[in-house]
Amino acid sequence: MAIHSLRPITRPDNVKNQVRATQSLARKLYLAALLVSAGWIGMLVFGPMVFLDADGMVVQTPEELTPAFSAQVIDVAVRPGDHVAVGQAIGHVLSTQMLDLISDLTSKKAQFDTRDEQIKARLAAIDAMLPAAEQRVRDAEVAMASISKALARGYTTTTRAAEAPESVTMLCARSPH
């Protein structure tokens, strides 16, 4: 028979009531490295979807402004390094080529305006003559109806009826309407 001790023997894998020692510095560094690497991998995968990602470098370069025609610079309203807004005058130029172009366009516009006035005057004359022309058409229709009626009753011959459109036209031209 064996002798048993009164106190139970604790097994090395039974640590439920034992207090853990504080975490070591190495464990803290390991967890921090694990979190940083997980964050880095997450940024590689989801970063471009979350943040605006653009490759390249933004560099402000000066712009060179040149007119489409030869010109002499009269004055400059801005200095190097000034910021300008859209539509802001940056200087004044003088060009004989542009002056010639402006004078040609002005003369063509004057010709256009003259032609436009001539067309308007002709249109007004046509509008004024239109009622008289319509009255002559009505008179010619009445004359042709009376010639047709005379032909139907036998008061004229077909030869005379064939000559009638010329007579009616001359009659309408001489009418005082």
C-alpha cells in the first residue's frame, strides 16, 4: 500500500487559479508588429478605394501666351509670379495686321447692312403691290368665266376663245386697279 499525501498534487497543465505574470515586452512588440502589418496589407488592398490615389507630381509651370498675329506689346498689367483669374486683362498689344482685319470686317458688315436694307425695301414694295396683283387675278378669273360662258352659249368661236387668255392678260395689265 502506498502512502498518499493529504494535499492533492497539482498538474502542470492545470493553471486555472494561477495569476499570470505581466506580459513581456517581446510579446507587446510582436502584437504591435502584427497590427502594423495587418494595417499595411489593408491599406494596400482597400486604400485606393478609400483615399484618392494619384501617381505623379503636381508642378506649377509658367504658361507662355502668344497672340495668333504679330503684335507689339504696349503695356503689361501683371508681374511675374502674380496669379491671374480667367478673363483678367494681362496686357495690351497693338497690331497693324489686326487693325487691317478689323477694318475689313467693318467694311463687310457695312456691305451686309446695305444689302439687308435693299432686301427689306424690295420686300416692302412687294407687300405693297400684292393687293393690286391679287385684284388683277380676280379680274382675270371673272373675264375668263365670262368668255367660257359666251363660248358655251355660242356667242364666240373656239379660235376667239383660244386668243382670250392673251386679251385678258393685256386687259388686266391696263386696268387702273
